[in-house]
Amino acid sequence: MKIVMLGIDTLRADHLSCYGYFRQTTPNIDAVAADGFVLENCFSVSNCTHPGFTAILSGLYPESSGIVSHWSRVDPPDSTRMLAEVLRTAGLVTAAVDNLHNAWETQHKLYPWFRKGYDIYEFHGRKLGHDPRNIGRVCELIAELADRDFFLFYHPWHPHSPYEPPLECRIFEPLASGEIEKTIALYDAEIYFTDLEVGRIISALKQAKIYDDTLIVITADHGEIMGEERVVLGWKFNWGHIDLGDECIRVPLVLRWPGKVPCGRSDALAQQPDILPTIAELAGVEPPPNVDGQSLVPVMQKGAPGRETVHFIENTYQKKRGIRTRTNKFMRHGQPEMSSVVRRELYDLEADPLEQFNEVERAPEIGRELEAIMDRWVAEMLAKAGRDSDPLFEQETTAYHLPMAEVTEERRLSQVYDFATRRGARLQPKIEPGSPQQAI
């Protein structure tokens, strides 16, 4: 059993050409998808890196793992078994070219659960750079491990802001005009650069004569706002991964393994915790007994309908929780004392896929129904995990470096503005209370 998994940072699904994007951003991922399986509606559990990758690699929702924000100040329970641990126990050599474990060590503690289970774990250069040693090492590991059963995880950061792709990849800019289009062209160029690395991985697998013997999994931790307008604590953001719009939480999921994974596509709802049990079933190993996810093998092999709902959370810039069906999305803000927040949101995704018109007053019965389903689901997750309290509310938001009791609303808004813009987000003037876009 050989597995290569790419967890590409900040990659929204609808900017891949195999997901219908108008630019040819991903010819190599397209080649994997052409004779693999594409999950068209896979969603992250959050809008930031640590919750997303924790869900992918543990099979747990944030309500179970406790990882509800980026720069988490807690660890998952000691009983949590990560994907690499599961596969190493089954006899696979486990390797990662990744820095989730120590990328923030100058600011925060290490994140030890991302290192668990790996025989080989390394990363070269800056977190957000384009250091060629990383993809080079991935290809070397494929060659070195070709005669053994192995799991290789690669986490490229490239699509993440500040959107500075190598010049030779900036192929979309000549046709772009205006700040929004040019920024999108740079983001797409970062995706194109990452796809070139996927091409190198494919070549390495073919050169080792194991391409068709390898399960390839391609996914992402979260997406990115690309010109859409999102309101966060009174500010209108147009860039970054802030809030819980579909552009931030819909991620690609592509699998290829001839003879085991059929060719095809499905619009079934899927979510990041489903990835671990799916890989486990394909590998013929038992997943940990406490995983929250469900295997997608029945979806791929038998056309099963998948999930009825997906659930997501934010606790980095703000406290927010949501639920999504195929047709509607409901979200509730967790800081109702703040005058600048939209407290409850409901979107008709068929009529309003960009989530611009809050329907919570026009369709209160739909909002109440989804809210009730969401609250029951949270209660079930907390009970299953043996938690007495909700980690969304027992943990502080992590974009602030003072206890929440010492942070006034004015200061909190200012820190969101300063912090997010330093990380590449751009925004419009603050919305004044009482405006049509203000809280409901």
C-alpha cells in the first residue's frame, strides 16, 4: 500500500480547472482527476489552517478535538490517533514534508499532534516561500520508498497570501485589469505553481513505476476570499480567509487509485473528517474507534448520497458556528454582546450562491429548523467526546494576545483590522450600525 497525500494550503475548490474554473490553473491535478474520483462538495470544518488540518489528519471535528482556531492554545486529547499513527501501526513507513508542527515556534508553542506518527518529518526554508528543496525532497522520498509500503504527506503553502508566485508562473496577469482581477490572477498563478509541483510528483511516481499502485489524495485546509464581500466585526473584507463563506470552506477532494477508486464525480456533501476513514477503508485498516468522519468509499463505489449536513466553526477572528445543506446555510455569531456583528444569518444557496442576502427574517422557519439541527449536532458531538463544555466558548479567540476580559470591543475591532491586513487581507470601510448590511 502506497499513499501520497497533498494538503495544499489556502486552495478554494472553484479555482481548479477540474472544478469548472474558467482558467487552466491545474492541468496536472486535472490529469489525476480525469482517471480518479472528484468530490465536488467537500467542506472544511473551519476557515483556518490548524482546525482544517487537524480534522483531515485526525478524523475529528473541532468540537471533539478541541482545535477550534488557528494558533490553538490547547492540544487534542491524548487519546487522539492521527492518520500517520494509524498507517504506521499497519506497517507503512510514514513521511511528511510539512511544517505544521513547528512553523510558528517563534510566536507560540509547538503543535505536537501534527508530528505524531511520522518516521520522517522535515521542511525547508520559509513557511510561505517557494523553496525548491521541499518538492525535491518529496520526489526523493518517492524514489527511496518505492519498494516499500509508505504514506507520504506533502503540505505546500504556495497559494497562501501574499500571492508572490515566481515570475514564470504569472501567466494570467496580462489579461487582468483592476486591483481585484490582478490579485485573483496572482492567486491563480500560485495555484498554477503548486500544480507544477503536482506534475513533478506524478513524474516521480511514474519513474519509480508505482503511479498506478499509489493512492493519491489531493485536498486543502481551507479556501480564500477572492473579491467576494464578507462582513466581519463590522469590517467588509474582500481578501483573506476570514468568516465562513463557501469560498473559505469549500475545498477540493480528489482521489486516484486505479482498480480501487472508480473514475467519476459526486456532488454528495463530504467533509474533512471523512478523509481519514476513507483512506483507512481503502488501505484495509481499522480507523480509530472515536473518529467523527464517515468513509466516502460507498459514495465513490456505490453512489451513496453522502451527508445531509456539514458543520463548521470559527474562533480565530470571531466566534461563529454554522451548518450547511445542499440548499441553505445558517450561521450564528457567538459574541452577541458586540454591536458590530451580524448575529444570525441564513442564505438560500440556490438563489444566492454568493451569500449576499440574509434571509433570516424572510424565512424564519428555515432558520429555526437549521439552528435546532445544528444545536442537536453540537450536543451529540460534545457528549461523544466526553466534553462538559463547548470549546468554542471555553477558549479565547486567538487573533488577540490579551485575555478577552481585557479587550474592549473597540480594541478588538482594531486588532482584527491590523492583524488581518498584515496577513494579506484587504478590506473596505467599516459598516456603520443601522446600515442595511448591519446586524439582524
